[in-house]
Amino acid sequence: MEKEVKTKIMMQLMESVDNILDWMEKIKNSFSRYVSNMDGWVKEINKKISEFKYVKENVEENNDNIQHNYNLIYELKDQIEELKQEINALKLIQIISLKKEREFVRKRIEKKDLKY
């Protein structure tokens, strides 16, 4: 029964990891769209600045906002990388656990002792 519980927990962990990977893929796609949109916005703002000769204060505020947005993008990118590393660590832990369980079962079978 303990093996069934461990197996169930491992399956839930694998499902959770898969869900996190799916979620990360969605974030990555959203992030890519956001970066593309941000580049478009930056170009549009630069075009308007050259066309309309904005007041110095407005230009400075826009530049500050753009810089802030880029800082947010890089922070999100760093957080995504950290999540990837954490997921990889969880995968390694899971693989090691499964290998130990498999080795334990194999040894029991070799001894013809199937009791846990």
C-alpha cells in the first residue's frame, strides 16, 4: 500500500510539473507577445516624439516609463529562469526517487521476497 501511495504522489508530482511547464510555456508566449508589443510601443513613442516635439517633461516621463517596463520584463525573465531551474531540480529529485524505488523492487524480486 505504501508503494501505491508513493506511486500516486509521484504521479501527482509529475502532473504538477507538467502543469507548471504548461503554465511557463503560456507565460513565455505572453512574454514574447509583450516584448513585441513593447518594441512597437517604443517605436511609436519615438515617432511621436520626433513628429510632435513633446515637451521635455513628457519625454522624460515616457523614457522613465519605458525603462521601468524593460526592468519589469527582465525581472520576469529572471523569475522564469528561476522557475525553470526549480522545475529541473524537482525532475531530478523525482528521477532519483523513481530509480531508488525501481532498484528496491528489483532487489526484492531477485531475492524472491516480494513483501514490502
